[in-house]
Amino acid sequence: MSRRSGGHRTVAVDVDAPSARAQRSWPWPWYLPALVGPLAVLAAVWLLLAAAAVVGWLTSPEADAGAALRLAGQVLILAHGGPVDIAGVLVSMAPLGLTALLVFLALPVVGVAARQASEAWPHLDAEGTVLRVAGAFGGTYALAVTVLGALLGSASPRLAAGGLTVGAIAGLWGASRALAYDPTVVWPGWLRAVPRALAAATLTVLAGAAAALAVGLFLGRDAVTAIVEGLDGGPAGVTLLVVLHLLYLPNLVLAAASWILGAGVTLGDGSLLSMAGADVGLLPAIPAFGIVPPGEGSWSALWWLAVGVVAGALAGVAVAWARPRARFDETALVGGLSGVAAGLLLTVLAALGAGGLGADRLAHLGARVGELAVFAPTLLGLAGLVSGLFVGPARRPRAD
């Protein structure tokens, strides 16, 4: 038999060492980032715009520094959909690149507020916390944007609605992401597959639109270069032009999406840019207009319609992939519904990206929204329905 040792084992313990690293916590209450955060986000973006405006002021001796700073505020208003009067020209086209920047800068701020609120309200579920934090952030954000518009003489219902929309999107998205809250968990099974299918179809169209825009820029590079050289703004002017085009890059992509889906683009009163050709007349000296092709179109341009077909088909595939045991009629209907929803979403985004550069000939630039509202849901919806109809049975496991 084995003998048991009678000695005692000695274990050394460092009593001064912490058992676990304490998690860092924001020292202030949740409502402080929720109420002050919107002001900080708007101030940070205004400073970036003011810096760009000051660069333009330094290169233009006749310009006024106060006017340059005012221009920064007007562009900030424009990013929320509010029309502004710039040098006597009514501008109503929102720079969606700046709008997206505002949303992404707000996400971490809302996340801090949401995490603090969840600690302050341990009895409240995630949905209630998200709604309270998003409501506080979105309401304060909308109020700040409205006050800014009133100070600059550009207050309007459209600006208030735009500020509320941007604040609500940032608030709901940031709070839900911080608390890992997914509202689709309680949805019916067939409906939970729609957001993923909608995202797949929408991103496919946007990727195809970006590719079409890149091709147009390559083909029209000589015209774009000639416009930039004709403006003769020097290095500072070229830098400002690059910044301006980056702010409006999502608008250009959405206009290209309208073109590849067959709806076409308008570049002013009575003008039309479609796969059949271009009839636009005289255009202002803006480098982006250099990609507009002259003359009639080509039948080869019709191949771009395949982007919409592929996008709708991916919606049906995403539905069938998420629900392999669903019947073919369900995958077909939900795939078609996802395609229609993606088409409507693209129409709304394209409408937000359209606008005007004046009250006369260039009063409307961008996607032909009415035509896109018919073309996009129809093309993507039919492709999604057919894809779900055929992919669903192939994905469905066989009964043993």
C-alpha cells in the first residue's frame, strides 16, 4: 500500500496582487454623453469644415474670413438636408459623405452613454435602455441642428427632420451595438432573413455603381483634367476640390446606381443621362461633370443591368441559405420581398442624394427618382423571386 505523506504543503500568496483588473468605467452619469455628445460631434465636424474653409480663404485675398466660417456652418446644415443660400445660389443637395461621417463619429459617444445607462438601470432590459439613450441623444442632436439653422437663417422643417433622422439613426445604432441588442431576435423566422438579404442586394448594387463610376472616370479622365486645369486654383484649390468631391462621393455613387438600374440621371431641367445616351446641354465647370459621355450611348451599356439582376438573385440566395428547411414558395416570396425592399431603399437613398445647385436650370441633379421607384423594385424583386424559387428546393435537405 502507498504511504501518505504527513507533511504539509506551503502555498505562497501575494496578498497585494489584485485578483482581477478592474474594468474601466466612465466617471460621469449616462445623460452627460447623451446630451453633450451631440454638441461635441457637431463642433468637431464644424472645426474640420472651418479648417478647409480657412484654406480657401487664405488662397483668396478678396474673401472674408467670417464668410468662410459661416460657409462651414452652412455645409453642416446642408449635410442634414437643409437648403442654404451660398453666394446667392440656393443649394439643396446634401453631401451624404459628410452625413455618414457625422453618424460614425456619434456611434462611440452613444455607446458610452448606453453602457453607463445599463449600469445605472440594471433592472431595465436592453430594449428599454436603447430607446431611452437613443431618444435623449437624437432629441438633443435635432435641437442643436435646428438652433444652428436658426442662427444662420436657414431653419426649415426639412432641416429639423434631417437632424432628427441623423440623430435617431446614430442613437439607435450606437446604443444597440454597445449593448449587443438585436431587435430581430423576436421576429418571425421568415422575417429574420430579410435584413441580411436586403443588405446583400443593396451592397451589390452600390458596388456595381461604384465600378460604373470608376469606369466613367477613367473614360472621361481627359475632360476631368481639363476642367481642373481650367479652374486654375493651385495646390490649395485642387485640395479643396478633392475634399468637395469626397463629401459628395456617395451622391455620385447613388446617381450611378440609378443609371445602371435603367432609370437614368438628370443633370438639370430637360436633361437626361441614360444608357441610350446623353442629352444634357451646357454644364457648369465642376470636375465630376467631366465623366458625362457625349453623344449617343452603346448597346454594350445594357450589360450594366446585370448588376441589378445579380443583386436580386443574391437576395433570394441569402433567404434560402438562412432557412434551408423552408418551402420553395416561402423562399421565393421572401426573396422577392427582399429584392423589392432593397429597390425601395435604394430609391430613398437616391432621393436623399439628389438636389439642386440653384433655382433655375440646375434645380434638380441626380437620380430620376420616379423612374427609379419603378425600375429598382421591379428588377430586384423579380430576380429575388426567381432565385428563391430555384435555390430554395436545392438548399432544402432531403428527408431520409
